[in-house]
Amino acid sequence: TTIHRHDYRPPDYTVESIDLRFELGEDTTLVRSRLALRAAYDRSGGERPLVLDGHRFVLRSLCLDGTPLVPEAFQVSAETLVVPSVPVSFTLEVETELRPQDNTFLEGLYRSNGMFCTQCEAQGFRSITYYPDRPDVLSIFTVTVVADRERYPVLLSNGNPLDRGELPDGRHFITWHDPFRKPSYLFALVAGKLACIEDSFTTCSGREVSLRLYLQEANRNKGEHALRSLKKAMRWDEETFGREYDLDCYMIVAVDDFNMGAMENKGLNIFNSRYVLATPETATDEDYQAIEEVIGHEYFHNWSGNRVTCRDWFQLSLKEGLTIFRDQEFSADMESRGVKRIADVRYLRTAQFAEDGGPLAHPVRPESYMEINNFYTATVYNKGGELIRMLRTLLGAERFRKGMDLYFERHDGQAVTIEDFVQAMADASNMDLGRFRLWYSQAGTPLMEASGSFEAADGVFTLTVRQSCPATPGQPEKQPLHIPLVVGLLDRAGRELPVTLFGEPVPGPATRLLEVNKAEQTFHFSGLDSEPVPALLRGFSAPVKLDYPYRHDDLVLLMAHETDPFCRWEAGQQLAAQVILALVADQQAGRELKPDPAFVAAYRAILTSGEPDRAFLAEALTLPSEKYLAELMPVIDPEAIHIARRFTIRALATPLRNDFLAVREACRSTRPYGVDDGRSGERRLANLCLAYLMSLEEQAITELCIQQYRTSDNMTDTMGALGPLASCDCPERSQVLEDFYRHWQGDRQVVDKWFSLRALSDLPDTLDDVRALLNHPAFELANPNRFRALVGAFSQNQPHFHAPDGAGYRFLVDQLLRLIPLNPQVSARLLAPLTTWRRFEPGRQELMQQELRRIQALPNLPRDVYEVVEKSL
Ligand code: ARG
Ligand code: ZN
């Protein structure tokens, strides 16, 4: 069954309050729920039945206003409870029995590593009890948790503790009360033997908030960075958006079995441990940064998501797009803004563009879905974030902030729509956002084809921009969008030119915002002495593909002189992509691959430029990924891409060997590692140089790499050495990998890294190795992180996953056939690499479809998996 956005109807019954009592047991868990319900519709038109969502539990009893309901008074179906006749206002008591220890879906109440925990977004609450499990039913929750005192000394739920005490049989209880009305998807419960590290934060209005991070005793030393990140996020949201925290305590719990990254439950965030736990020895700089970002993300949801929530799940981007934008800005302010923007663009252009160009393409605000969990996508999250960013660009920072304030003020405590958000922006800015709204309803990545011409006689540069958008499923025709195109002009010496739009006598600032809102538009820039080089889409001002016929020397000029970090980086990426795609064509035609001296010269220039931003330099020296190159090809040839890209790495490393060695040397430090020591850019650049050097397959370099592995005092440099070694056909490889495993076998996060290293290896026998690892004692089918570390990582290994005989596809599906019954949600997500089959040549198309059909043929396919398979075949 498909659910359509236009079928939305407000709830017939609202829940004024809910009292929950959980008796957690080793065998069964009892849940008693008492709902104060009230009819919210006009009864003069007739009585409507009470319909509650619920499944996957045993119903023990049902009472209405204190009287047990006789069997004739209600109906239970596979997914609902229907009570045909109820009073206007009444209480309903429901008793259900669950078996959390058998819940491998990791949705609702489940067990992980001896503790109880929950995940209710999007629709997990309905597997706990009968409830109107929809985000527009907001209620006051009071929750009592009862459990064995020895095994579960820590009992948590949302809000503040009200009461606690001892019970017979060694049990105890705590009652929690959340003063904020919230939808069921924000409910959370945790029980276990957990260590707690504490801190506190004083809000801008002087309130003291207790911060508590719960983790396993063995991980007690790994939570400091998460807590520090939380405090930074709290301060940042006050300073940047004027948002203050609203409860007396903020709790975060780390769990090992988790389907996604983390969850913003009110006052009680639950996190995948990988986004909490870190020490310098076990986490890389990248891990540290990801933790800061996810901690920020969940914290920011307290306003963008919890205080103002979604009316229905079609509005998911209302909270997710906005919160992604907020966490991106937070990270940009904590680290290097330019480098952060580049990383975000890189992700968008691989993950989201691929989604937008595939069979599951959907607008940021989808029109329909079968399973909402399938719509926690790069489109809803990251493209959604780009739409917020475009609004800020179009409105300007000040009016944007006014719009945000108005949105929070108007809708605090409500469940609203994306339209409400856009309206607040329009009202606060007096801007016409009519055409802009199409971004929310039109799927697909717009293509902007730009061209320039220069009239030397009158000093005018003319920029012509044509926009179009390819058809996507259900949307054959597209309308032109309102696109902010931020541009600058450079002269031939690389100097920024004052930009004067024709007809405007006042010289503008160097960077100009062009508002594109027609299929074709022309902009004239006047007062120029010579032909300029345009810097287009500065800051990646819109999530589009931009085509401009740059010449080789234009790109070299931009690489050297452009002031906007994104454009500067992009120039190098375009140059590299041109070179590598030409090699792909050579490879396909059976021609010999030859290095391009002009390209080598351009890369030598940046490598030796002395650019002080080392992280930027590392970005600039990193070739476009195989996935991004694939995105640029009409028919993807993964083998040729892999060969051409590897050839290019070697073609750079060979002549630049000594430069790479020198830069690496200059970036390495003898000082011990420090988190936030300001040297992560240097480490990244040094490790990139090492990776280039390792492509030379030189004994001396391999020794250097092994030496780095042996002497490293931090996981960043350890992985910097292990990454290249994992793909190195040298006798030391297996020994080092074994040593690494032996040393770290007690650390889940590091063992995950070890599985991924092996799954991502270039070596020819990688698939055999991965198959063998399925039988490794540390492999766990039911643990999402572990499954993703091995099977998920392998599906990202382009040449191996896309092996021409289909062995990679078959392997993935063999494993998914085992996972589907245990965890449909994670299975559906891991199917994504197969859904892009149309992008390949007929041989692979057939093999990929065959594998999808193998899943399709399963009896009782879960809805998650069914939707992905049906839509992609
Ligand atoms: N709201 C969470 C976040 O963005 C994601 C939870 C999604 N979980 C799910 N099962 N769909 O951080
Ligand atoms: Zn989120």
C-alpha cells in the first residue's frame, strides 16, 4: 500500500497525556499504557471509530474508562486496533507483552549488549503499544521503568525524574516526566548497567543544565570528546540562532546495535556508539569530526524537530534538511569553513546526485511512499539542507535569521509543514518565494549550461545560462527553478575584478548573486578591459550540475588564484576529471595510457605552492572519486574508471615522488598527537602523500609505510599507513593486518575499521577474502555496524563489486538474503548499489537485475525491501 501526501487528514482523536509503565524482564516485558483521549472532530457529522496503530506484541488487556472491553467492542487487525464506538473524552488502558531480546529489527524496544533501549522514529512506538503513532499527535509523557536493580541500575526516559524507589524481588523503579508535549517518535527508554560521565552547561539565561553521557564501563574513557562537542553545540546554537536548551538535564546513551547514526529523543538522545566513542588511539581525526557533527545534529533537533515538529512524514525534510544545514554550519564554524563545504559538496554529488538520477529519485518533499524508513535519504537530508542554504543566500544572512526566529516563534509546540517554514521565510523577508517552492516538489538534479562571450570593443562580458532538469519517475516535465548563482570574475593575472552588472551604475562587490529563474537568461558584465575568467557557483550556491566550457588554462588559473575555496577546488577536480575520463576512453579503445604533462605540471604547482591550509591542499590533491567519475559518464565502466584513476595516481607519483616525500616530511611532527591540536590538516596531507607514494610499489616506500604503522601514536596515522598497505601486494601486508586485529580485537569500532580495510582492498582476491571473513569469529550478521563494515564496504569497492561476471552482485544478495529476515530496514538501505543498474552496460544491467529479481522472488518480502526492489526493477 502506498501512502500519498494529499491524503493527509488531521487525527480524529488526540492524546492529552500518556502514562507508561514498563516492567522489563529477561523473558517478557510488560507495558501498561494509560491514554487520556479526546475526540478532535465535530461529532455532529457522526461518530468516528478510534483507530490505533500497533503490531508485533501480544495484547494482554484493554480497558475503557476503567471497564474491560468485551471482545465484541473492538477489532484487532495485523496493524491496528479499532474501537468503533467511544465517548468524546475517555481513558484507554492497554496492556501489552513484548520480547525485546528477540527484536532484531532494532525498532521499538530492543536489547543491545545486555541493555534495553528504544528507537521509535519513524514508527517504532507502535511495536510497544497501541497508539496514534503519527507525528501530529503530541502528548505529555510520564514513564515508569521497573527492572531488576542489579542488572539494570540505570533506568532512563525523557524529561526529568519525578520519583524513584525500591520494589520487592530486588527490583527498583524510576518515574520520568517530560513537561514538553511530543509525538511518539521522540519517546525513549534505556535500562542497563551503564557508566556515566557528567558535565554541566550554563545556558545564556543562566540556567544550569546537567549533561550526562552513559556508556559501558569499559568505554568510560571514550566519551570526553562527545561531551565537549555537546557543550560547543549548545553554545553555538545560542550564539548563532538564539536557541536555548529547555530541560534540566540532557542525556546521551551509546549503544552498539543501531540502525542509523543517532536519534534526537527529547532530553535522551540515543547514539550509535561509533558517533560517541573516541580516543586518539582508536579514532581518526575524521571520526572525531563526525562525532562533533552528529552530536551537534541531534542537539540542534531540540528546536528544529522537537519544539517544532513535522505534521506528517512527507515533511521529514522540515526537520532533517534544516538540521543538516545547522550541523554543517556548526562544523564550518568549528573547523575550516571552505574545507567543510568541499566535503559536503563531495557527499552531495556522489550520494545525492546518484539518487536523483536513479529509479528511486524523489523530491525533497516526497508525494508518496510505501515505507517511510526508505525516505531517510540523501535527498531529504542533504539536498534538503542545500535548499535551506539557498534560502539564506537569496535572503541574505540577516533576513534569513529573522525568518528562522519567526518560524520558531510562530510554530513552537506545533507539528507543521515545509510550506509553513517557507511562509515564515517569505513573511520575514518580504520576498516572493513562489518559484523557489518548486525545489521542494521537483525531483532531479538541474543542469545549468553556461557560456560566455566577450565584446572587446565595449568591454562587456555576456554570460548566458540555460537551465533544464531531466525527467524523473512520475515527473516527465520540469519547470525552471529559482536558482541563486553566485559568481565572480578574475582577470588573466588571477586578480578579482569588480563586477558591474550591465545597467547598474554602482559597482557591486566582487562576488555577485545572480538570480536565475527562467529556462534561459543572459547577464551582462560591463567595464572590463580584457576577457575575464568567470568563477561560477561560488560556495556551490545551488545543488546543480554546472557546465561551462573552460579551457585548460582557465582551470589552471582558477586553481591558482580563485578566492572561493569551492571554486578553486572544483577547477582542479574538473581538470582531473577531463584527464581521467580521456584515459577511460583510451582504456576502452585499447589504446596505451599515457601521462598528461600539462596535468602533472598543474598538480606540481599546487603540491609545491606552500598553501598554508593543509586540509585544503589535501582536498585539492585528491582526485575525483571513482563514484563521482562514474556520475560523469553516460554509461559507467567501473573497470576502466578504476584503471584510469590508478594510472593517474601513479602518473603523478612518479615525477612528483620527491615532492610528495618532502611535503610528507614537512607535515609530520615528532610531537605526540593531540585532539584539536590544529594539525589534522597536516596529518591528512601527509597521509595523502603516503598514499600517492605507495602507488609506486617501491620497497623503500613500503618500509616507510610500515614504520609509520609501527610508530604511530594515533589512529589517524595508523589508518593512513594501513589503508595503502591493505591494497599492497607485498609480503608484509597480511602480517600487519593480523597484528592490527590482534591488538584491537577488544574494540568494536576498530574491528569495524579492520573489516572495512579488507573489504575495500584493491587486491585481486578481495572477494574471496571477504567471503572468508563471514566466518571470522568477530563477524556478526545482526549487528548493523559490523554488517556494513564488511558487506556494505565491499559494495562500495567499485571494481570488485562490479566484477564483470556478477560475483560481487551475487555476494551482496547472498548476504542480504540472510539479513532481510533479521533486519529489513538495514537490508533495504544496502540494496542501493544494485538499484543503479540502468547506468551500466547491458551485461552488468542484466546481472544486477537478476540479483534484484532473486530478492523479489522471496515470499513475504518486508515492505522496506519490497518498495526498493519494485521501484528499481
Ligand atoms: N532523526 C534521526 C536523525 O536524523 C534519524 C532516525 C532515523 N531512523 C529511522 N529508523 N528511520 O538523526
Ligand atoms: Zn536528523
